Amino acid sequence: MGTPAIIEFKYFEFDKEPIACVYRHFDGYPEELGTELRLFFQLCKILPDPRLHDPMYLSAKWIVYDSQRDHSTPTHQPKFEKTEYYDSTLNFLGVGIVTNKDAINHDYLYSVICNKPNSGTMNNWERKEADQKEEPKVIVHNAKGECLGVLSQMVKCVKTKNTIKVA
């Protein structure tokens, strides 16, 4: 049995509705998914255009990132010959889009708070600089809705010269 989780992406903490909700079927507990989210944010920071403060783009990047975890075909699915139309990047299960956090049972809820800078007061360079300095705040809740804490205080990242790891 999996440990399902929902990752909701919001502009601000007190927004009633998220911009996007992503379902993850396996390994949704903070020691696994929390660690992967922190590493994902660190990887995004080094991109030319990180978009850490934009939940629409960040949620799309997360789906691509998370879908690449495991390309193995489950044993209950038939194996297909590779053809010019076959692309292994599409052969994933365990991550999907849901309408809202109540659409499916989950053990954990991760609220990714992007705090999008006011686009009217920041130019592209300032926005990029802000993205590279600060990762989104992530608030973790259990299935009962109880707040477990802020992810950056639960899972620590350590940067060395050429690597990022979780402490």
C-alpha cells in the first residue's frame, strides 16, 4: 500500500483555492516526499528561469520532475515493443492532477506557498534574483488536517561545492 499525498500550489498562504493540486500515490511521508521537494527547489534555483514564485509553472515542473522517478512498467501492465511512437517518459504512474485536496484520500498534504512577487513592481531581473534566493514555504499537514510544521524546518538541505544533499 502507498502513502498518498497531495501537493497544492498556491500564490499566498491564505488563498482559499490552490492554483494546482498534484496527487502522489507512493512515498508521501515527509522523510521521502519532503526531501524530494526540498531537492527539487534547489535544482530549480539553478535554472535560467526558476519560476519558484509562480505556482502554475512550478507545479508543471514538479509533475515532470516527479514523473521521472521510476519508468519501470508495473508487472500487471503489458510490455510493449519500443517503436518510433513509444516514449518511455510517458510510461509513469503514481503522480497525477486532481481537482482539489478533497478529491482523493491522502495521508499528507503539502501546501507550497509561492508568494508571487508583485509583477508590477519588479522587473525580470529582480524577479529572477528573488527566485534564486528563496524557495517556497511548504506547510505539511497530516490526514486529520493537523499542521506538522514547515518543511524547511523538518528537512534540512546542505549544499557543498558540487552537490546538494539532505542532512
